[in-house]
Amino acid sequence: MDFDFNLILVPLTLGLGLVWLLDKLTLKQRKTRGHGKESLLVRWAYDFFPVLAVVLVVRSFLIEPFNIPSSSMVPTLYTGDFIAVNKYAYGVRLPLTYNKVLDTGSPEHGDVAVFRYPDNPSIYYIKRVIGLPGDTVSYSDGQLAINDVPVDTKPVSFKASAELTSQLYPAGQIAPGQVLTEAEAAQVGQEEEAQAQYFEETQGDNTHLVRYLPNMNSAQYAPFLQQESPEVVSSAGTQWRITVPEDNYFVMGDNRDRSADGRFWGFVPDDNLAGKAVYTWMHKPPGLNLPTFARNGSID
């Protein structure tokens, strides 16, 4: 989610709104010349400004659509999912400046949050909230804990859709000198899925599935964990322990061994929060394929 549509929408809406206001107060072309006889810019202002203003208000303060570009949140969200994000769940913020003007709530354990990536705020990320301000988050021998209380976790039998599994990896270059065709990408995803293990986690009121890959323990190489948690180990598993600073959150992807999340780059400041993911309303497979609505539903 690497483009903020408000960078276009806000200037365009303000510009047409200014033209509309100037005509109302001074130019008065619509009143003196009549509808359809005013200049093209004035006509556009009357035709498009009200629509753009409504779209801007809805996207900025109520609901904004996002598209999922990666598999870091599998099995909750898959590449190609289109989701709706509640923009007022974590405070009403002004577009572009992101200043909070009204405090309407804050993340809770287990929320799926959209936020501006701390290392590049022009990019939006989506992850699950694991640690709240002041929490101590730890992981040892496959068990995640919050403030030394183990997160309720149990293994489950889950069979992923073969169609969705084939979309785990996109065709194209995945590494220098390594290019996958569509068939090869689908095969890689299917081979990985054959090894995947699923668990059900309960955090607060949120119960959801998480995905692990045996013998991966990719987090043991995470730069942030190596810096913040001296007990990170690379043999017989992974262990780490961190404390979340004030006004910050710790997030992880549900696809635990395929997610570049807070374990790699750190915490999410409150100022970077964009909203809470609440609903999947469409899925679009890659390529020349029609969208489907079979995955529609609320996001756990």
C-alpha cells in the first residue's frame, strides 16, 4: 500500500473549491452567464467540487479502501484482498498533515491496524497489534506472551484455498538473478504451504489464525530484536523480550515467518496510525482475472 491518494485528492478538491468560492463571491459567471456558458474551470468547479469534497471527507474521516499487496497477513488477508479501514477508530486526523484533532479511541490487543511505515511514512503497512504502550512482549520456544502472560494459543487444522496459496508469491523477480514465471511462483507457494502450521491465537476479544513455517525462525535474524533483546538466540529456536515505549505500539504479521514487521524495524508511533481494518469487500486475483466476492466478511 504505497500511495496516498490524498496527495492528489486534497489539492484538487481545495483548488476547485477555491474557484467555486471565487465565482460565488466575485466572478459570478454561473449567475450572469448561465449554466454551461461559464468558463471551463468554473464549470468544473461546480460539477466536481461537491463530489470530491464528499469523497475527501469519507476517505479522510470515515472509511478508506486499501488493497493488500503482500502475503504478510496470511491467512487473515491475502494478496489481492480489498479492505475497508475505519479511519476514526484511532482518532480523527487531518489529511496530509496527519494531526489528530479528535481522540476517538486507541488500538487494542489483536486489532488489525493500518499505519504509515515508520521508516518511510509515504508507505502504508498493515499488521496486527501485539503490544500496547508499556507492555512487555516476549517470545520463547514458540510461545508469545504479553506482560509474562502467555497468549492463548492452540494448534488447529486449517486447509488453505489452493487458489489463494498459488498467489502467495507474485511472478517476476524475487531476488537478484532470480525470476519466477507464474507457474513457478504458484509451485513455490504450494510447496511452502505443504509445510505450514496454523495456530489459533486469542488476544482480548480477538481470535484469529496465525501461520508458522517449521525451521524458519526468521525473527532470529531481525535487526531490531538483535539490538533491543540480547537474549535472541539462533539455535534451538528464537527467544526475545522487548518493552513498548509510551505512545508506541508493537505489531506483527499473522504470517509470522514471512512478515517484515516490528521485529525487524521497531515500534509504530501513535502519530503514524491510519485506522483499523474492519472488512474485506473484494478479492482480485493477479493478471486479467475478474474480481470475486467469496472472501467478503469482517476482519478478525
